[in-house]
Amino acid sequence: MPLEAAGCADGSAPLCPPAFACVAIPHRGELFVLGGMRSDTQTPLQTLISYRASTNSWSVAAPMPTPRSFFIAGSIGGKIFAAGGYAAGGAGDEEDAVCTVESYDPAADRWAPAARMMWGVSRYDAAVVGGRLYVTEGWTWPFSFSPRGGVYNPEADNWEEMRVGMRDGWTGVSVVLAGRLFVVSEYGDCRVKIYDEAEDSWRSVGGGGVPSELQKPFAIAGIESRIYVVSCGLNIGVGTVLHRNPVAGAGTDANGDGGWWVEWEVVKGPEEFADLAACSSQVLYA
């Protein structure tokens, strides 16, 4: 389910997140669209709307206590967490960044406060792995400083610094498959890599990068063993992630990819969608 926006950029465009945030709970067939920014006043929004595949309908839910744009959102244990972003319009100064964090319970239609972030940050990318929310600023030109990264633990209701290897190697947009964190790199030929928690490092995934006919900006989603990359014209690259058994005792196979491999196929979008680009992509079960 790609959420569409007009004005498809060329292949040199960066992977740029929209002002609003989307969170899906795939097996419940639920999609939540949070916040954003008014185009006329550049004012952050508090809105929350939800979609349910079972009824094919949208509804308005309790608004966020804090207006947010360019922020992080993720689902942990059936609850939606919203963090960071900007309180002022556009890409404001750091003092405009929001440190507050709030959680939403869809069953009760109610928001509650959570532990504040260590510092305010606008969204580059975020992922939920192992019941924790990982947030990164990402690398941005001119690469003059190392990006910040934080990890939220809902059980302890606290934040901690992201490990250095994870933070420094998170150079693109992420998907989580079978509890493992993958990133489609923003640079070069957009190769896929996987995070190795034991070594706090990233490994390249064999099989090549995102197919060249898919042009940025991308919106990416993943579920089970597949990565879905929605590009300009709403063309979709479907990457099936496989894992071969590495050489016994070697810890990696001859290709140095730890046995991970991705095979791509491209599904072309309709011609009438040629000028569209996806703002966000989510997978739902109907």
C-alpha cells in the first residue's frame, strides 16, 4: 500500500522522508497516519487517522498531544510510539526539535507519555527490532559529524545510545525481516546489507543492489522474507531474501556475505502513475 505524492524526482534524488509518519500493524490489517505539516502555514499537525482493511475504511482517532512533523513512529506490542520531529514548520533549528515521546493505545484510543529522548532529532530512519525502537539521524552531506542514534526500551521506559557500529553503518532506509535489521543503502548502486549484532557491524547481502530501473526516491517496506521498494512511477522492486548455509566453521561463505542473498524482480506501475512518487509504503494483511 504505497501512499502517493505528486512530483517524481529523477534518479539523483535522495531518500527523503515525508513530514508525516506511517505505521502499520500488518497482521491486524491496520494502518496509522500521524502528524505532518500544513502546506500553507508550515505548522506541524497533531492528527491521527487510521485505516482498517477489514472494513476498507478510514477513521479519525485521538490526536497526538504534541504536534509533530518529520518525526519517528513505530509499533511495539500493538502500541504506536511517536518521538522527535519538529515543533516549528519545516526543517527548523535544533531548538525546535521535539524531545517528548508519546505512546498510543489503539484499543483504548488514548495517548500516554513515555520517557523523553536524550536529544531532539528529525527523522532520517527508524526501525523496531526485538521489541525496541531504533532511531538514527543518518549520514547527511557534508558528512562533517557522526550521526546520533538512540534506542528506546519500552519495558524499562528509557533511552540509551545506539552502538557505534550500528549507527555509523546505517546508511540508508531499513526493513526488518525475521527479527533481523536490513538496510538498502542510499548511495552507489543501493546494495542491501544486514546488521550483525554480535559484531556490531554490517555485512553486504549478495545478489546485487536495487534494480537500476527503479529510480529514487524510494519508499520501502518488508515482511516475512521480502523487501518491497516502491520507486518513481510506483514501480515496485520485490527482493526475496534468502539464507544459504555458510561454510562450516568459517562464519561466512566464500562470497563474504554470511550466506545472505537477495533476488530481485520488478513490477511495473501503470503508465498513468508515471509522474508519481511514493511517500511511504506499508504492507497489510486483508
